[in-house]
Amino acid sequence: MIGHTFYRSLWKAIALGFAMTQGLQAYAGVAMDRAAVRDIRAQSTEYPEYAYTKPYCLRYGSGKPDLLIIGDSIADGWSGYLQHEFPDAVIDARVGRQFSRAIPIYAAMRQYPFFRDIRTIVLELGTNGPVTPHQVQRFMTMAGTRQVYWITPSVPRPWQKEVLAVAHTEARTYPNLHIVHWHQAAERQPGWFWTDGVHPNWQGVQHLVGLLKTALPQSMTGYAESRPDNPLLIPDIPENPQATATMQAVTLVVEGGGN
């Protein structure tokens, strides 16, 4: 007869294997992000106001933001362009960010009136590893009646199918969770990406932002008629340094470190 010790050992082995798989996938995601940063740095001279080459960004250009964008290196690298196209957005993005990190970040943000008034959230997450139904459910519970737009990842990695399945399943449960089908739009479009096939280049990000604009209420796209070849300079440092310090503290405490 197989004893309890055997079953305990078996479950420990299974748990260890799962943890190792998660860790390897997260490492792969960070490695992809670092490669993308190198690509952005190499090509940012062409669009210096739009591209960003540091591993973390926090941008906002309005004292009364109406949109929160939480993202990974894609939103980080093109945060200048996102700020240009969505001038009333707060953009919080970090290289290598997993979906799970959005939960404590948003939980901390909700403590401040500056964020509580934001009724629309964009999630650009899922590129760096798997997403579980429980993680999405926790985030949607915190979001309440806010409208959440999740940009699906276009990532040729093992976890893409899993992330897409979770996104579509949870969207059927939460009517305020809207799926922005980037993976479908970018399919068979290798010219939209840099060398890793994951992070959009200048051509690709214009298509991504256009797709997001189509999904969002028109009132949030203040520069819908702007032309990419006529960039608007967006300051990284807003006029309210106290609010900036508060927002940076929230993210740095939750994610455990600086740039």
C-alpha cells in the first residue's frame, strides 16, 4: 500500500515542477523584453518623442485622467506615443511585468482619489507568461463597474493559447471586460514586429493603437486625427510633483524596486 509520505512527496514534486515552469516562463518573458529595449534604443532616433528605453515608466499629462493603462514593455517602450494618442491617460508600465502584478498595483492605486475617479482601464498584459482565471477574477472584482479593455498578446510562446482561453472565458463572465484582439490583427504580419516577433515596431504600434482606439469610447482619443509624422512632445514630468511622487511610491512599493 502506498503511504501518505509517498503522496506528499508526489505533490511536492508536482508543485516544484509547476513553480519551475512558471519561473522559466517569467525569465523568458524578461529576456524578450530586454531584447525589445535594445531594438527600441537602436531605432528610437527616428521617433525620439514616442519611444522610451528605460525599464519602467509612469506618465500622465492631465490633472484629471480618465484612463489608466497598465502594461509591460510594449506599453513602456511606446509610452510616449500612447500618451500622445491618449492625452488624459495615466500609463504605468514595466519591463517583464506579469498579469499578477497588476492586482497589487491597482489595489494600492485605488487608495488615492486621483485614481478612484478613473472609470476605464486598459490592460496590456499577458506577453510575459501565463494568466490564471483567478488572477483575472481578482482584478475584475477590484475594478467593479469600471470598463476594462484587455489587449490580447501576440506572442509565439507556449502560454499564448492559455492566455487567450482565459481572456475569452472571463469576458463571458464579466460584461465590462472587453477583449481587444491584437493577436488576431497581428497574425501573419511579421513586418509589424522587431526581431523577437513579439514587440511591435513603429508600424506595428500604430496598428495596435488604432485597434485600441476603435474599442475605446471616442472621447478618450483626444488626438485621433494626429499624424505620426507630426509628433507632439509629451513631458515625462507632470506639473504636480507631489502626485507624481505618490504614484511612483505606490508602484515601487508594490513591485519592490526602482528602475
